[in-house]
Amino acid sequence: MKPFKTIAIYSLAIMLTISFTVTAADAKWHNGPRAKNIIFMVPDGMGLADVTAARIFKFGPDGDRLSFEKLPVIGYQSTHSANSTVTDSAAAASAWASGAKYNNGEISCHDDDFDGLCDGDQGPTLLDMAKASGKSTGLVATSDITHATPAAFGANVHNRKCEEAIARQFLDRGIDVLLGGGIAANRSSCKLTPSAGDWLDNLLSEYADAGYTVVDTEDEMQAAVNGRSGKLLGLFQSGGKTQEIFRIDPSQVYPDDEPTLPEMTRAALGILEKNRKGFFLMVEGSQIDWADHANDIQGQLAETLAFDASVEVVLDWVNAHPRRRLQTLVVVVPDHETGGFAIDGPYGTLSKQGEIIQDGWISGDHTAVDTLIWAQGPNSHQFGQALDNTELFYLVADAIK
């Protein structure tokens, strides 16, 4: 046999062996059941350099990987909106939630009537589809809960600032778990009711009347979970939640009565897992983006690590029962990159565990850089390619059906 044929046959054998190994390892997901549970996790504004910086701080250059880096499928997505090469969070999350391009500022709505209602022909969001299939639904964020990313999954309004309308649509949809900061009254334009100082109190009363346990402390949240509450609304600050800076600076004290992002994630799972038909849960580490807007490396590290701790909570929950691993689709994906963040150093010396890298920035705003996707679970292999953000809608929708 000629040498080049021998090499070709040998190479083909290796490729077939690798292919068989990958197929055998992933068959339980690729050919398994539809996803009973969908957990969609958003590190808002996080670029790849954010990941590297957090990993170096936590483990050092030669240490372990972050929790979400260990997910077996990796792809990436483009992020432009309908009217801008550089997207905002509203348009980016709406692309995921509804499967179409939206203008910056729009919340799963193409309508131009500035009344807080969406009169256009809007299809269901992923959350709506999950609800229609009998699943429970939840939104968790470190921003105010009516901020752009959670809003896109649970509301249809023409502008992200219509926060009263968003909060009312959350109630109308019967979203089972809502945990985050408050409802930003000072940004609640497009009001559906006449301006009145007590509209927020009235709205919270409506939630309570609809069967929600309304809480504003960690202890109350945990009591609701332990008490087998069916619906939970937790508002823990007037706007965004307290930054989790204690994760990199032990001298900083986190409020005793306020749950962290991992604790909110665990509470949401504790309620949603009770539905035998499964659930859809969106978890957002909102303030990675806020720190990057401020070019604040310490804040960025703290919020990235808080988000990763939330992923660890999710993976611990998934791995607690073998069937959950077969039935749960986990997707981790940033909506866009913020700040044009880069690691400038140290150059000539090697960073140490617990050391903050030398940071560089090109912007105080979003950029158009593609963002990575990490995934695990039923049909997760489909996320391991170059995608547009709208395509994630169809992949997750297919898992829900």
C-alpha cells in the first residue's frame, strides 16, 4: 500500500473514532427527550476578556475554569439590532425572546404607538410558549426586575422605560417567580393609569390579590420557598440590587437582609421545580454590564463571579438527580459586550491568584463584538456553531415543544 494511502486511511480511522466517541458521549442529549426544564442565563455585557479576568482572579493563570466554562458546548452569536450595528439590551433580549430583530429600546414589540401597549401583531415569547405548554416560569435579575432583559421575555411594550406597563404585563402573564431589584418608578413612562403617587403600592396589592407572596428580604424569600409558595415576587431594592463587591474585597459588607444572585437563583429553582411539567427560568447577572459601562474592573470581577456562582447553583441542582441532567437545557449567553474591555497586563510577570489584572477600555458603552454561547442538555449541540441572536429563539423554542 502506498504511504499516502496508508496515512489517509489512518487519518480517517482517527476521525471516525473521535466522531464515535463524541456521539456516544453526547447521545443522551442529542437524541434524548425534549427539555423539561430550560434555564437561560445572561451575563449582561460580558465579553471573553471579562471571563479571563475573573478566572485569573479566582484561580490564577494555571488554575481551574469558571463553572460556565465547563459546559460542554461552545458557540458564538452576532448581536446587531434592527436599526444599529451596536445593540442595546432591549433589542438583544427581544431577539432571543421573540425571534426577530428589534430597534434599540423596543421590548419584543414593533409597534410605534407610544401608549405603553403593543398593538402590533406580536408572536409569543419563549416564556409565553413555556407557559402555554404547562411549565412554570421565572425571571431573576440583579437589575430592577422590569429592566430590559427580563422585560423582553415577559412583556411587549414599545419602549424599555415603560416599567409600569412591563410590571402589569408580568402580572397578566402570571409569571410564577419574579426576583430582583425594584420597579423603577422614576423611569415608568407610558403609564396605563393616571399618574398617582401610590401606583406602585396599588400594583403590589394587585400582585398579592393574585396569589403572589410579596417579599423584600432574604428571610421572607426563604420562608416563601419553605412554605411552598406557588407564586413569588421579591423586590429587594428600589432599583438595581446591591453590588456583590464583597466577592473580591472582603472588607465590603453585603446587606444581611438582601439575597445575592446565587441565593435568588436557588430560591427560584426551589419553587419552579415543583411543577411536574417543568419550567422556564431566565437568570441575569445584570450588573456586569453596569460595571463595564463605568470601566470599573473591581465591579466587573465581582459581578462576573456572582454570576458564575449562580451557574454553579444551577449545575448543582441539575446534577443532584441523573434525570435532571437529561431533561434540562442550560444556555449561558451574554446579550452583547460592553466597554471594549481588554487585559493589558501584567506583561513580563505572571499574575497570581487573587490579583486584579491591568485593565484597558475603548468605550463606556456597548460594542458590536460577537459573544460566546455555552450550553448543556437536550439538543445543546445545536448551539455549538456561529449563530445570530435571533436563531437562539428557534433553538430554545424547539426544545420547549
